[in-house]
Amino acid sequence: MNLIKGKNLEPFLLMPAKNGTCHECATAHAPEQPHNQQSLFYQYKFYADNGRWPTWKDAMEHCSQDIKKFWTKELSQRGIKID
């Protein structure tokens, strides 16, 4: 088993994501969809790697412009602003 060790949370380690889930957010989602920004796994893995907490913009970074536009609209309708 490979524990996930980040430069910003030592000596904190994360267990790997469950098989069949995204290795970044430990949530089952299509690869073209955003990571689950609300996932504690994603939040701590991102913090370990980047030294800051992730935003929805970070979670959508790998997505196409169409998917980013869709998610930004849907999140804004729920009061979540994406910068």
C-alpha cells in the first residue's frame, strides 16, 4: 500500500483512494467531470500538495470549457461564486 505523503502536512499521511474511485478526490465520477471539492480526501490531498485549501476552480482545472461553464452556472445558482 502506498500512503500519500504531501510536503505541507507532515507527518500526516492519507490512505490511497478506494479502488474504482478518482485518485484525487476518492469519489466515483467520470474523468471529464470536476473533482469533488467537498471531499475531505480531496481537500487534505490538495492541501498536502499545494499548501492551501482547494476551491471549486481548482476542482475543475482539468475540465473542458463547456464543463467548467456548466458547473460554474450550477454552483452560482446555489450561491457559490467561482472566481
